[in-house]
Amino acid sequence: MMENPTKNGTGPARGLYPPIEPFRQQILEVPGDHKIYVEQCGNPDGVPVVVLHGGPGGGCSPGMRRFFDPKHYRLVLFDQRGCGRSTPNASVENNTTWDLVSDIERIRQELGIEKWLVFGGSWGACLGLIYGQTHPERTAALILRGVFTMTRAELDWFYGGGAGQFWPDQWRAFSHMVPANERDDLITAYSRRLFGTDQAEQIRFARAWAGWESSLAVLEPPQNRGSPSGSYARAFSRIENHYFRNGGFLAHDGQIHTDMKRLAGIPGHIVQGRYDMICPPATALAVHKAWPSSELHMIPDAGHALFEPGICSRLLTIMDRLKIDPPL
């Protein structure tokens, strides 16, 4: 799921580190005719952290750099296949979870990093869990926010009307974009339009898809909440729909949960908004219970978005705590 591109009306929590610029930017060619944008920020000799953005299809943003002390951490951010500054834009060809896991490893090897912290929210938390389960020897710790595990139950909650019970006006606007006889499977119905031949229709449905998710991301949406550009919405919505339509390309429903034993001994922090309507807290609790070396931080007055004040503060506290007691 997405990293909400708008900010909570109450503003981000105090204490975020000042904006920093990358000390290195590069384009990495990867198999499947994709080119991945990669940036590094902070201390070139610092503790390495890979930051995984949401979506799939959201892209990384400068705000994601501000949770880390730039004197202590070496940040690695990249735009996943098809989105942000990676090309080809909005492409779903050769774009699967396993391609992304391979890309993360390729970046690690390219940068000469032996082991790193993995930081991600929403879909980034899902990808972080899968990466950690696939490469536990390269994962020093996982710091996750708004946990999503790509189960059928989670997709049914968000695209089958569960969340719509709490946001009926927004749900009606989203679901009534398609005829009544297609509303029993909105992921497939939207896919027909997002991947159709009419570019204007693609953009219209992309904005509706992204808008439904964005409207539920924060506990108190601002009245003047903006809307994403057509190009951002198209990449985000096409790629996300592609992943959801294919169950995240996992071997079976619930794979992340059955593979939690692979994270045994790896420290973890799970930061979860109590009123997260996109990724309900039950998922975070289930992951925590299956992962004894994790710590669950339930934020009582927060929704889903990265820049909810309570979530901001807790993530900052965790990353500062890890400076004193590093897992590496």
C-alpha cells in the first residue's frame, strides 16, 4: 500500500532530522530491461539502512530520509521497478516481488554492503519481511510500519467493502466507477481500465484507485487534500493493481506468515497505528506473535500514514535507540 503523499493536517511530528541531499545518485541496470534509480544519503561510512517505499509503485521521497541521523546512518533509497525515477515508467513487465528482492540484493552487492537494517512501511513492510525471510543472513534488523502481508483477507478488507463500512462516501465513489455487475471484484474491474488502450481512461481510473487509498491513509484528512499527478497515479495504480491481482506473486496465500520462522533471532520493531484502515492492526499483531524477537509499538491515535505525528515520533525514537544499541 502507498506512503501517503499528503501530510496530516496537524503536521508531522517535531524532531525530524533536517532535509539532506544524496551524496551519490545512480541508475542501476537490472535484468528484464529495467533501470533502477538508487540514491545514498548521510554518512558514507555509517550504519547502512535500506529504505523500502510503499505501493507497490509509490516511489521514494526526500521526506523518507528524515527519520535517520545523517551523521550515523548510511541511507540507501531506491525507486522500485516502474515508478519514480526508475524506467520504463508504469511498466509491469518483468515486475514481480521476486524481481524486487533480486534488485535489493543487487544494490547491496553493488554498494559493497555486507549486512544492513531494513526499514519499510505498508507495502515496504511487506517487501521487507519477504526480503528478510529470503536473505536473513543479510538482514541485521527490520523496522516496519503499517504492516501488510499480501493475504487474500487483507485485499478483501480493502477492496471488498470492509473498509468501506467506515468510509461509505469514499467507498461509493470508488466502487461506483464500474458497473454493478463488476463490483464483486474491483481489482479485476479496475485492471481492465488501468490496462486498457484509452490513455485518458487509464488516468481517470488511476486517480480513483489512488484516491481511495489516500483518503483513508490519515486519521484526520486535511480539507484541502491534494490529488496526485496523472503520471504518478498511473504508475502507482497500474503497478499496485498488477501485484494485487497476482497475489504478490507469492507461492500461496499467507506465505509470509508461514515463513516467519526464517526471521528467528533477527530483531524487529513494528510500528502500527491503532486506527489504520488500510492495514488493520490484527496483521501487525499476528506478525509480532509469530516473531518472538520483535517488539510491537501500537500507536493509539494514528492511522496508516508515515507522517502521522505519533508514528513519526516512534520511528525517530527507534532509529535513535538503535544508534546506542546497534544490531550490527
